[in-house]
Amino acid sequence: MRQAYQKAYYDTFTAKTGIKIVPVDYIDLGRFKAMVDNKTWDNADVVCLQGGEAAIASKQDLTETIDYSTVDRSKLLPQAARDNFFVPYCAGSVIAWNTKRYDKTTAPQSWQEFFDAETPPKFTGPRGLLKNAPLTLEAAAMGAGIPREKLYPLDVSKALSALARVKDNLIWWDQGAQSVELLASRQVDFEFAWNGRIFNGAKSGQPLAYHFNDAILDGDGVVIPKGSPNTKWAQEFLAHMMDAKNQAEFAKNIPYGPTNTDSMALIPADLQPFLPTSAENIKKTVFQDYDWWANNGPKALADFNDFLLG
């Protein structure tokens, strides 16, 4: 993932401006809020939160307004071009499996199967899952039988019930690289994962596969900390991330769909079937509702954390 950012955005921005981008480890919503509250600007000038977290941060007035004056905002997906954050790509949160255990017909075909909706359960044993409320609650809600077309407003109670049903069989991960390691080493035989991670793992020869059935689309919610002294260059960097050519380069390095609609024409035809936003795949997916997370996120996060501690 970092390599894709490096090639598509960091190196190209440095070539254009002379400004070197120095990546740091992931900053979650709690750390981001503390950074803004304490004005510790040396932590980061631009932060990539999870999309749902970015929506919450924006609602809490922790972010600067994004300047779209230098780009054609109409070319950007409306779900991605928000007033206070920008989503530069669409990843698919998918069901993935180890091909030494399952194939495309025998692997779980739905989140209901993933969360053992049948009695007796069709799929048993450990399964990997993202240890984060946004995305995980969506998958669990579909696991409780809610169709993707009616996913929002999110029924957190039903989602938590689905999670409770398989709690003893969950192996949590919080970094994308961990999900590949868990699956490749067969610590789990199937899991919730991001399509690009699994695609690149399979490309390198690991026995991994996935499908896009009921995949949840989201991406990094790129924000500028409220009050940051480097807002000018942060805004320029965000505009650089909106560029169609740069987004296409990103997709060539990891198959996440661009949010600039002009980018698809720049992506090789043989790669497009692996993108969650291709014409064929997007019909099977649901886009995360950032407005729901902005308005309901704090309570959903608290309920999810209570579940983890319970």
C-alpha cells in the first residue's frame, strides 16, 4: 500500500514541487483528535483516516475545509469528494479465502455464511476480521441477514449479535499486511480482507482468492488537521491526489478503484476486472455511508468497543 502511495503520489509531488513527503504510521481517530486538540502539528500535515473516521472527525470540526478550486470536482465521485475530506480510491472489503482449503464455489458466498447464519453452521473454524467498527459493523449487519440495498441506517444491535455468534472463532487484524499473513499461513481459511491486499498476495504466488459479492466500498479519508500551519501545501497535495493520471498510477500498483472518473480510461483493460469500481463489479457492492457514520459514529464506536471488552 505504501509503495503505491509512494509511486503515484509522493514521488510525483516531490518531482513537481521539490517537497519531500515523509510517511508515518497510521493515525487513528483517537490520536488524530488528540493531535488537533493539543496542536501537535509535527505529527502530520495530512492524515489518512478510515473513511468513516474521517466523516466523524469532520462532524467534530477537527478538519480543514478542502479546497476544490484548482480541480474539476464534477469529475470526482460524489461519495469521495466531501467538503472536509477526500477519498482518493475505492477499496473493496471482501470475503477472501485460502485456495488450498476452498475454491470460488465452496468458499463462503455471502456475509451470512461468513457469520454462520445457518443452523448447523456451514462454515466453522477461525476466520479473520478487521478490528475496527467502520466496515466490520457493515459486514456483520449483512451477516445478520440485512440486504446491502437496505444496509443503512445501520442496525448496530443486529450487527453485534452476528459478531457475538462467531466471537470465539474470530482472529482480529488491524493492519492490511496482517490479513494476508493470517490467510497465507492458514491461521484462518477465510476472512474479511481488502481486495488489493489479497490480489497482490495472490500475484506474488500465495494461495489466495476473493470475490466481490456484497463488498463494502470505502477508502482512506484524507484530511487536513484543523489549524495546521502547513495548510497551503497540504491543500496542494490533496489536489495532486485528485489528478486522474496519478490515481491511475495508484491503481496499477494496487487494484483499488479510482475516484476520478477520468482515470479508468488510463488503466489497462486487463486490470479493470479486478477493480471494485469496474462496471461489472460495482453492481455487487455497497458504498459506505459516510453521512451515517458522521451522525452515528461515536455511539457505534462505543458499542463496538464494549463488545470487544465484553
